[in-house]
Amino acid sequence: MGNETQSTTISQPLLLQPIQDIFSKTVSGVWYMLFGSLFFFFMVLVYRPFDMDHVLDMGRGLFYSNAAICTCIVAGTLLLLRFVFLLISRLTQVRWINYLFWCLMEMMVVAFFLALFLFLKSGHSEFYFYHVGACLKYSYLILFYPYFSVTSLLCIVDFLDKQKIISQKGDLIRFKDSSGNVKIVLSASVILYIKAEVNYIRIYYLDGQQVKEYQLHTTMNAIRESVEKYGLFRCQRSYYVNVAHVSALRKDPNDVINAELDCGGIRVPVSRNQYMELASRL
């Protein structure tokens, strides 16, 4: 049967690992915005922590109207910052430590906007940074709970989705070299795409959150039967792509069609002859 090799993953601290792809989706940003602002409104109306009823009332019976305006400020700020984060996450890889600082920065920006509102509403009776100090307390201590809850929920959903993929598409593909020896065994669900080079191929696959590659001395025709029955599609003469990982098909400014994969911003070229067939499989 030949020798089988297993890839090894160099253990990295959690904070240095890339965040799950689910955090880079629009629906995730909407969850942060909705849950964060609604939880803020609930806490202000029901529990009124940190003497917020006195701060928002301003001695003029403005508590409820100011609470509603502050909630809108929280929602609008989170919506804007989450949109910016989605753009950044699609341009570069975001690690957990970066994401942690981003969440803390979002809460700080919320505090600065709340402080600006209170400063203007109070008629400049207090120094602006006096309000900043109070709003930082409101922002961090209240928004911590929805941020933690949504982050935990998204991690659980991502884990369950990946387990479902593994259970549904857990068939193993044994890749053999030109001599017929099995060199690597991979689940079809973790393979992203395969690229042909001169006299060998490169297999790109997921190992946890990392994209790895394996070079194998064989040809595309030799692996055709093994990979096509597990959902890999020959989108171009030199490429196989895993249809399960294709999130979109797009044309670049040079009118070249690419299949965008659901992790790491990877793009795989698609020939015009295979475009319609691949599109029908998505």
C-alpha cells in the first residue's frame, strides 16, 4: 500500500491563530450590531446601572428620549465599524489578537460618540472628557456581555457547521504518486483546490484554520477519477476546485473569471468553457 504521511500542525497560541471565517460575514456584523444595541437599551431602561437614570434625565425629564437616542448612537456606530471590519477582513488575514483589539476599539468609539451627545445635550455644562470617562464605563461594562455572547455563539455555530461537513463528506481520498504509492490521505471536505505544475501537482487543504499544501509527483489525469467523485471540479486545465468551498464566481478587471473560496481570500481561475458548468453546481 505504500507509506502514508500525515501533516503536522505547529501549535500556535489561540490569540495568534486566524479567526473563523464566520466572523467575516455580513450576518455576523448584523448580530453584533443588533444584540449590542438592544442589550444596551434593555440595561439602560430596566437596570439603569452607574446612575444612568440621573445622567440621561438631566433634571428635565429627558431620560426615555435620551436613552432611545443613545441606543441609536450605539447601533449606528457598531453598524459602521462592523462594515469597516468586513472590508478589512476580506483584504487581510485577521488573527484573534487583532480581533480582540478591534472589539475593544469599537466599544471605545461608541463611548466617544455617546460622550459627544451628552456634552452637546447638556449645553456644555461639563467638560467633554468628563463625559468620556463616564461613557467608557457604560460602554465597556455593558457591551462586554453581548460581545462575549455573540462571539461564543458564532464559534459554536462554526464548530457545528464544520462537524456537519465532516460527517456528510468525510470520505477519504488516497493520493498516490506516479509509482502507485499512497503518499497522503485527506478528507474530501478539507481540500480547497489542486494545481498542476510540471511533472507534479500541489494539493491545497485545510488543517484546522491553516491552509497547507502538499506536493505530489503525479498528473491531473491520474487523480481525476479519485477526486471528481467527491465533488472536485476541473475548472481549468491546470486546476481542480472543491465546489463545496466556492463562495462566489467573479470577473476581475481583465475579464478573467475566478472562483472565490470561503477561506483566506483564495481565488482559483476558471476557464470560460467550464464557467456555466461550475455555476450550475453551486
